[in-house]
Amino acid sequence: MQGLYSIKFRLPGHLFQKVVLCMLMMAASFAVSAQQTGRTVTGRITDETDLPLSGATVKEQNTTNAVSTDAKGAFKLNNVKGKTLEVSFIGYKTKIVAVNADVINIKLDPDASMMDEVMVVGYGKQAKKDVTGAVTQLDASSFRQGIVTSADNLLQGKIAGVRVVASSGEPGGGVDVTIRGTGSIRSGSTPLFVVDGVPLTNDDVSPGGSNVGFGSSKAKNPLNFLNTSDIESITVLKDASAAAIYGARGSNGVVIVTTKKGKTGAGSFTYDSYLGLSNVAHKLDLLNADEYRAAIKDKSFDHGGNTDWQDVIYRQAKTLNNSVSFSKATNTGNYYVSAAQMDQEGIVKNSEFKRTSARINANESFLDDKRLKIGINLTGSETRDDGVPTSDDGGSNGQLIIQALMSNPTRSVYDNNGNFTNFNANAHYNPAYLLDIYRDRTRTLRVLGNMDVSFRIVKGLEYKFNLGLDRSVGERNTTIFPNITDLNPTGRYVQTNLDSKSTLMEHYLNYSLLTGKHKIEAIAGFSYQKFERSGTGFSLSGIAPKSTGILPENNPGYAGTQNGVSGFAQINELQSYFSRVNYAYDNKYMLTASVRADGSTRFGANNKYGYFPSFALGWNIAQEDFLKQIPVFNELKLRASWGQTGNQEVQNKLTQASYALSPNQGYYLNNDLALVNGINVTRTANPDLKWEVVTQYNVGLDFELFKGKLYGTLDYFNKTTTDAILNIPSPVLSPTPDIWVNLDGNYGGKIVNKGLEFMLGSKLISNSKFNWSVDVNGATLNNKVKDLPISEITSGTISGPGLSGVTANIYRNGYAAGSFYMLEHIGFDSKGNNIFRDVNGDGVIDNNDKVIFQGAIPTFTYGLNSQMSYGNFDFSFSFIGQTGAYLVNNTGLNALNINNLASDRNVSRHYFDMGANPANPPQLSSLYLEKSDFIRLNSVRLGYNIKVKQLSWLQGLGIYVTGQNLFTITNYSGYDPLINSPKAVNGNQSLGIDYTSYPTARTIIFGATLKL
């Protein structure tokens, strides 16, 4: 059988060899092909700074073959050599890469979409597309241009709902910042400032000015220690969802200041220098000498001279600023070092502000894959202020600017002997002489620093520690030398000292997880901050004449009699626990929830802790399939939030009883008729006192259209303050007539702020030659007091002869906070006498005829900003404005009223042209109430960048000219419609009073910036 069915083939030998060889060649070909298409490829995905991107997707294009990178950014993918990879990560541009090696390293670039911008938030950062609260961030290129001595001024006109108002135009002077309206009667409306993770107090760091005859004055701006050239960005947290992580200090909003760090690439060196020339922006229109002679009836008031007293005290002031910085980033860390010197003359003679500052920011990483990171931020500054005799409460004697405005223009500065002319009148002095006999110098040293440490425990879990210190020492020396006036004729010297220290310690954990469509970021921690504050003061009278011997500030014992020594010391502590969770699903739906518990020594034993929760939702509508088909929308996000924050800005120890020794409560202990002082209760204890609480909800929309050509935000907010802290009449049988309480369920009372905010921007033109972008922001505001348990609260002291005890502001139900309350002036009779409206019709004009007028809070504020570049040129400008508010012109009432023509003093043309009778006495009425609507060209800049191809080491040399506060369109007759003098009564806020504040300046700046 085998022989029957077996078939055998025999091939020739050479043919067999050929077949075998062919088969071997085919096998080799298949092997090579398998090596080319099946080999495993490994690599690493990093960001633009070479840091690993954990969770990035590496995918074979047009297939399901994909992996995610690990904590080190590493990946391994099979069967892709010779093919094409698609690499993607949230917030970065997707990159297409051809695989032609076994190991490939890929660097991703950030996505240019505005919604992917990384924003600073409380205790961390977030992509803009994931932010659910009302948060706005400015970088250095968007800051207000010009001479800016403090960080708060950089915000002016840049962010909807943020109002920046100077209380003085003095160099280094005070600034009031409000976010979304005034929410407190007593506790202040200043937001919390956080610099590089260290929350600052809103307390002064330098002493206020002592009264040596001109009234007292406010301390300098506590933020003027920071060199604004060192600031990288400023973030404003406006709604409760964003600010609640700061709990008891977040009710007025939070401003986060982030300073510069070294950047990847070659090291950079920058030197910037500018010269500024400033003049008073607007002189008041007064009668000149000839007009005054024609107006007066008493010819003895004609002294034969011809003087413009505003020109006597004002000058063209120079500002010189020099700053230098160098920085660099490496694979493991970065550093930034700077030093700066500013010397700013004030437009009032003898006034000046000098600042010397230095900063070092350094970060370094250690251990495997940068597991341990340590950063240090440290700044130190010395500021020196030379002041002039201006004040907020000059009283009947007035102060320098009042004297300059009302001085008779027919008087001369000097008499025939070359001495200062003596006016020989009480409360009426030669302004040039006042400058000569007055000396006011303040020196403040401040150091702010912190060390932050982060340690990655495991992938996604990081421990952070922040240790901060804010230390300042200030000394103010105020002198009036012996003089020929009735103002301390034997001279007086006052020295005040202020010592402040704040220490911060924070521990917290950060957790992040990105898996599939889920993204979770969580934080939980503990914070402790201690505030120590002390001060001393003393005064001398009968000091040595000017230019005789030694200045009292250098040797107080040289001459004079000590007549007063004082001092104080306070400690305040804040202990807090906080947490926040951010959750995003599929890059479409976001949830944020936070809570903070704050315990403060400022409040009563029964309310040591306050709890401040918040919730927010976000919906990235543009990520939905139904909208992806519409190319118009690049980004469209809807936000909604609710939350509560607190306000603890009250003086210490209000919850505790206070006692004082008093002879009125005294008794005779022995038979020698010597009276022993008794003890008098001066404050009733209230262990239930707690924070003011602000409850706020917000609905917002963020959008970006036409590939970034049009972008913006729209927000509606409702912000209600309850539990207001006030000093009200106490119950029967209390040891004092009043008591500090919260206007809560027992007492009622709240302030409601609500309104709309918008920002609309456009990249009108964007090409290789010409770029032009414009943005406009605006905010409406409706402010109202509700459910106040008492009929009214008054504030806003009015200064001037015969006006003692007169106030202009009122807090009453149904009206805006700080509305105006006064007689309504309806004209003049045939003799020029004032006519006031008789409200109750009883034929008598008195306090019962007062009327409430609209207040000082604008109903609409706005800003317009534009930037252009063409070739090496750049040009930018900004406008700011407001409508719907009023100011009380206390300058006109005190210094320039028509009555001056009957008392050897000058008058404003504004009041003279009304035809009023000089016999009309100064009286607060709507005659001095003026609209503060205005539009201002806030800044203009023209720059040119010089590039020299032959100098490869020169990154750029830019020259520029900047104009600041160039013109203002307004009907307000005072110096500046954007002003607010601090005129509080018993601590209750005043709003909208202009009391001869140091005027604002118009400035031209010439500068150059060198970058290597």
C-alpha cells in the first residue's frame, strides 16, 4: 500500500538551493518589517518649561491605540514606529509627531485660548476655563500707566466693579479701594490684600499726622512700600465663591498680588529709568487782584499787591525712578532679584516721597523628579515722606491749601523789608509763611517675606507649608517752629512711633486627580496669623526757633518742655481651618465648594468662630456637541455661585468692658480732704459680638468668539451685609449709655449692593505688521440700607468756621449708604440772600427742613483701554469715568464761600457769579452739593523699541513717553471729582466729602528700558 500511494520527488541540487535561499530572504524581509512596525516606542511629555505632564494622552493617529503618561511624564506605546502620534493635554496645543526613533521626547505648548489662561486664586492656581467664581486677573502689560506708588492704584479703570479713589493727591498718599460697593457702616470697605501668599492687615504701618495747629492727617498708604515694577500679576476675587476661602476677611473682596519669578530661557537683565514732570492738574478759578478790588465794598481790603496764591504754593515737581532686575530659570528652579529707587517731589512745595526697595524671589527643587520644592519671597523697603500742613479736620483755622485759596490776591508774599507778610488776623495766615515754619517727616521701614515648602507625598497628593513675616517700624516727626501767628507761637514738636508685626503659619494639603473624564482638585489646611501692634508718642512746647541749634527730631532734649507722653500695645490672633473642592467632568461641568472656619480674638467668648461656606457651578457650553458645530463660539461658559464671607475690620477689645479712673466717681478715703479717683465704666462688655456677614450670589457668562476676535464677561451680583457692628444706645440699667452690638435678628439692619458688570474686548486687527486691541468695562450699582433698627446714623464731619458739629452723611432705611442730608437751596432773593425750601411749611428754616439727597456712590462706573503696535512702535491709552454720584464741596463751603468778600478773603468765581450777598453766612446746603460725573483721559503712552541687528546680546532698548491724568471733562468746580476725604464720625464711614484735599497732578514721563 505504501508503495502504491507514495510519490517521491527529487529536485536537481542547484534548484533546491535556490528555493531555500528565496525562503530565507522572504523571512528576513518579514523580520525587518516586523522590527519597523512592531517595536515599542518610549518617551517623555513635558510642558513649555520642561516640567513633566502627568496624564497627557499619547495616541496613534486615527486608531484607538493610546496610553497616558505617568507622574514623570513618561509613556510606552507598542507598534507605532514609522507611524504618526497625536499628543494632547488639557490647556495645551495638540501636537502631531512622526515616529522615527525608539525614544522620543515631546514638548507641548500652551493653548493660546484665553479660557485656558492659568489664573491665580486663593491658595493655588486654576485654568480660566475651570474657574466658577467672578475672578479677574491683570498682568503687568495691563496695569495703569504713569507714576504709580502703590499696587492698588494699578487697578484704576481696569476691572469692572472695582473703584479706586484717592483720599489725597499727595505722593504716597491714601487710596480707597471698593469692590462691588460699600457694604459696611463702620467696619470699612477695603479688600483684603494678599502678597505672594501672605495676607496683609488693613492697618496703617506709619503714624498719622499730629495736630500742631492745622488738624490731624491720615497716615500714608500702607501699600506704598511695594515696588510696582516687581509685580507680575494682580488677581481680584469679587464674589463669595472666590473669596470665601479667606473667610472672615473676604467680605470686601480679595486682591492677590503676585510678584515676578525667573522665566525659562537665557537669563534676563532689565534696567528701567524715567523722569516725570508734574503740575497741578486743575487750578481753582478764583478772583484775581483786579477782579477782587472791583468786587469788595470795604476798600481797606485792598493791600496793593497782585498775587496768585495757588502759584505760590504749587510747583512743577520732578520724579526720578530707577529700577534694575535680573532673573533666570533652570531645570530645577528660578530666581528674580531687583532693586529700585524712587524720588517723587510733590506739586505742593516741600512735599516729597522717597522709596528705596529691594526684592529677591528664589525657588529650587530637590529629590527625585522635583519632589521637594522650596521658595523664598523677600522684599524690604524704606520710605521717607516730607509732608506739608494739610489735614482732614483743620477746623476753623483751616490748613495750607485753605489758606492759599482764600488769601486776598491783593496781598504780597513779602513785605518791604523782605520778610514774610504778616496778615495779622486769627485763622488767616500767609501760606508761604506756613510752609516755612512747618516740618513733617515720616520714615518707615518694612520687610515682607515668606518661605513656602511643598512636598509631593505620592502622585497627586502634595503637602504645603507657608511661613510668613510682615514687619514694619515707622516714626513721624511733626514740628511747627516758633512763629508770629496764634498757632503755637512758642513752637511745638510731636514724635509718634508705630511698630507692627504679623506672623503667619499655614499647613495644607493639595490633592489632584485626572482620570478619564473626571478632574478633581482639593485643598484642606490650617492657618494661624498673629498681629502685634504698639506705639508711643510725646510732645514738646517752647522749642528753639528754626535754624537755631539742633532740630528737635534729632535731639528732643535740646530745647522745650515735655507736655505729653502716650503709648499702647495690642495683640490680635486669627486661627483658621479651610477646605475647597473643584470637580470637572468631561471638561464641561464644574462644581466648586469651599468652607472656612475662622476664630478671632477680636470677638466675644460666645462667638469666637465664624463659618463661611460657598458653592459654585459652571457649564462650558462651548464643549457641547450642539455648539461645536457653530464655529462662531470658541468658548462659552455659564457660572453661578452663592457664598458667605465675613468682615472683622473693627478695633480690638470691643467685646470687653473698659474702665477708667475718674474724679467724678471719686471719694474721700482719709480726713485730709484728698480726693481719691473712682473707677468709671467706659465700655459695656458684649460676649456675643461677632463678624459682619456678607451673603452674595452671582451669575456670570464668559465668552470668546470668532477665534478670539471678540471676548468678554457679564456678571449679575447681589451682595447683602448683615450683622453690622455698631455702637447703639444700650438697654436700661447698662453701666454705659451705649454698647457695641451686631444688628442681627434682635436689632435688624442690612446693606444691599446689587448690579451688573461687563467687560467686552476685541482684537480688532492682528497681523505681522499691525495689532490693535480694545476693551471696555463697566458696572452698575444699586446700594440701599434696609431694616435699620434706629431712625438714622449720621457721619461726614463738615469743617469750617461756624460749622462745628455739622454732618453731611446719613444712613437711613430706603436710601443709599452715606446719602447726603442737608437743607435744599432753591435760589437767592432780590437782595442775594439764600432761599431754602421750607419742607414742613412752618415758616421757619431749621433742621426739620433737611432733605435727603442722592449720595456719593456712583450708579455707573466705566473704563476704556486700547493698545496698538506697528513695527517697533507701541501706543496705548485709557479712559475712566463715572455717573450718578455727588460730592459735598466742603472746600467751597469752608474756603471760598461768598462771605469771604466781607472778611478780607478771596472767593471762587463759581460762587461770585451766582449773585449771592456777601452777608450770607456759611451754611451747609445743596448749594455746595455738586455732581461728580466725569470722564478722564487717565493715561497715554507712546513707545519705540530700538533693535540693533549687530548687537545680538541686546534684547531691546525701549524709549517711551507717558502722559498721566491729561484731562478731565466734568462740571465739578473743585480740584478733582474723584476724591473722598476721611471725615468719619464715631468710626462711621463718611462718603463723598471733598475737604481741600491735596490736589491731583498732571504728569508727563520720559523713560527708557534696557533689556539684555
